[in-house]
Amino acid sequence: MAANEHPSPTAMSGRRKLHVKSYGCQMNVYDSHRMADTLAREGFIESPAEDADLLILNTCHIREKAAEKVYSELGRIRQLKDAAAHEGRRVIIAIAGCVAQAEGEEIIRRAPFVDLVVGPQNYHRLPALLARAERDGKIVDTEFAVEDKFEHLAAPTPEATRARGVSAFVTVQEGCDKFCTFCVVPYTRGAETSRPVAKILAEAERLTQAGVREITLIGQNVNAYHGAGPDGRPHTLGMLLHALAETPDLARLRYATSHPTDMDDSLIAAHRDLAKLMPQLHLPVQSGSDRILAAMNRRHTRTDYLAVIARLRAARPDMAFTSDFIVGFPGETEDDFRATLRIIDEVGYAGAFSFKYSPRPGTPAADDENQVDEVVKVERLARLQAAVEHRQTTFISGCVGRTFDVLFEKVGRLQGQLVGRSPYLHPVQVMAPTSMIGTIATVTITGIGSNSLFGTLAHSLHLDAARPALADVGA
Ligand code: 5AD
Ligand code: SF4
């Protein structure tokens, strides 16, 4: 019997309230939704944190004192739990995500009012774990499960999908085998695994039937994807994208986050061949210095990276790129850092995330003796961010006067205004009727904000006027 087939007391005690607080990456957002979907089957409805009977913190461990932040948040949560206890109501506190995986028992030791600690590979066991925690007290489950959690996690109802909007994430791969020397992911998320093609196609079908128009395939190292195809042989991400592009009513595809060495021919061909695949790619380089890239175990040089960018631009000339950067990696000199500044201009990034190196216990770089002084890190981060901002402004300014297809997602702040996304993921604000939510229209960009665009409908007949708007789909 699968773990989540055990009847639990929660399933029998009617509607209880659940709040999942998500930190960190898109994978955590997806996981939080799947946890809520699985617990919905057990009778839980989502609520604000103050009213919750079950509070789950889905934590992130990637950078900067992550565990400490969770412990300080737990201080506040304890007050919630105590206040509820005063009213005679029991609140169950669960810690999920990568801090749960990394800290395990330590969480219960430092915060004894926590009831359940569950690692990212075990979310499908939540209903059973919850029942055990309620019955027997503290439970910690951070084993890497042998069974496929996706087989057991519930799919969202069409109503839940609709409430989450027209753009959805689908996890296609998890974990990472790259072992960059700064990164905890291979330890917290485990070895690289890919979901079978058929499961992903079925999920895409279900989502689009509920009104989703854009799917972002996600994974810690998404382009290492190698899930089993219908013939049992592994599919690359490029092959998967080709198959997904056939999904009726699916208008847009994206994927994140990619490793430069896994940009294979089939993926580059997908960018050339598939109009549905958006011309935007997050391709982290981390550093522009070959010496630092080697110390990071990135497995590529600056030249290799630039060659990948050139191939993608040749396949799809309107591609825009974003990146992640780490400054102050152990041993980084001023010259190394300048090489990073130079690559920003060479690629002409449309934007980037940048971080000060943060030693993660258990990773090789944390033990390096040549740690960079905090003052230097702060100074380099400011210089890097100024360079990125300059590029970002150049990109945004260049959008004025262009026309983009915009996927309308929701109502804007002003009366009569909708907010959509450009192919490059920028929010675009346009005066347009609510009935256009879920449709794609051609928009002329007339102005810019700090990282957003303003536009007008290029012509009154939008691209897929024949399709019902999301607001009209379903019940
Ligand atoms: N210190 C700083 N930044 C880090 N990242 C990952 N690990 C660390 C670390 N130890 C950054 C990388 C990665 C992004 C998700 O987080 O840039 O691409
Ligand atoms: Fe971490 Fe990405 Fe490197 Fe994997 S490829 S170890 S997830 S930075």
C-alpha cells in the first residue's frame, strides 16, 4: 500500500485549515502547490497563517544563514501556536524543504514545538506523516524515498489550477549531479532524476484544459533532463519541448534553470524550431574568470559559455539572456572580478541575480582557506549590480516602440488595466478588458518603468480572439 493511502484522522475530521509559506526557488513554489493539492484530498483548505491548523514552512537553504532565518521565523510561529493553544486549538507545525533536509533532528532539538520535519523527497508521505505526528508526537523524515513521489502527489483540481493563473510551473527533473563547489543542491535535493515524458505531457494537458496558456518546465538542472520517452529510451529536454509544443491551447513554453554544458544540439534546435518556446533563457555563468570557474567546478570556460550563447543567438536571433553571479568566491582577485564585469557587457544580459559568496557547510568551497573579506564582497556586489542595472536599463529602453505578443495574466492596479508578460518575462501594463485574461495580444510598447513596460493594444483583434478567455472556461 502506498504511504498516502493510509486513512488519516484528518481525512475524517472535516475541513481543516492549511497555510504553506514558501521560500526560495520556483521548485519550492511548485512543491508547495503539490503539498496543498495532496492535503486538499485529506480535507484541508488553504487559509491565512493566523487561522491555520497546519502550518508548513517550505524552506530554502541555498544562501546566507538560511537555517538561522528559519529559526527566527519559528520564534514568531511559536507565538501563533501558543495563542491558538490558549483558545483550545492545536496547531501542527511542519518544516519542509532544503533546511529540513539539511538540519533534520536539529530542528526539533532547537525548536521542540515543531511537530514534523519532512525533506523534499518525501512530500507524498505527508498525510501519513501528519497522522503519525498527531498520534505519536515528533516525526523527522529526511530519508531519500525510493518510491516516485510524483506518482503519489495529488494533481491540482481545475479550480485550484484556475486560481493560480494562466502561467504554471511543471517540475520535470530534480536534484543535481554537477557538484559545483559552492552549492548545497546535490546534498539537499540528491541525485539527478527525471520524470517520464508521458507523465509530463499528461500534466500539461490537464493544466491547459483548466486554462493554463504558459508552462515553465523547472528543475535544479533542468537541461540535464533525460526522462524515459514512450519507447523507453531517454528523451532530452529538446525532445521533450518538441513533444510539449504539440499540446493544443498551450501557447508558451519556458524552462529554468539550465547549466551551460547541458545545452545540447536538440535544445538549440528547439529554440530554432519552436515558436512556442520563448526567446528568453536564464543561463547562469556565475563568474567570468576561467580560474574561478575551474575552482567552482563549473566544467566550462568563459569561451565555452560564450560559444553556447552565440549558437543560441544564431538559432534564434531575438534571444535575451539572464544569469546568476557569485562575487567573492574563495580566491577571487580583482582581476577575476573584472573578468566577470566584462562578460556582462560581452553577453549584454537583459538582467541578472547576483550574490555574495556564502560558505555552505559541507560544500568543498566552504573549507577553502582563501575566503574573501566581507568588505570586499560588499564592494564587488555593488559594482556588479550597477553594471547589471545599466544593461537591464539598456534592454528595457530598447523595448520602447517595439511590438510584443503579451500573455494577459491578471487585472492591473488601475481601473481597466491588465498586466501581462512579454516574451522576455517583463510585466506589461495595458488598458484592456478583463475578458482578455488568458489570451495573447500584440502590444506596442509606449513607455517603461523600472523593470516593467507600458503598452497599448496594437490592434483591436487580438491573436487568439476565437479562444474563450480564461474567465469563461470551466464551471
Ligand atoms: N553562495 C552564494 N550564492 C550561491 N548560489 C548558490 N550557492 C551559493 C552560495 N553558496 C547562487 C548561484 C545559483 C543561485 C541559485 O544561487 O548563483 O545559480
Ligand atoms: Fe548547484 Fe546548479 Fe551547480 Fe547543480 S549545477 S551544483 S544546482 S549551481
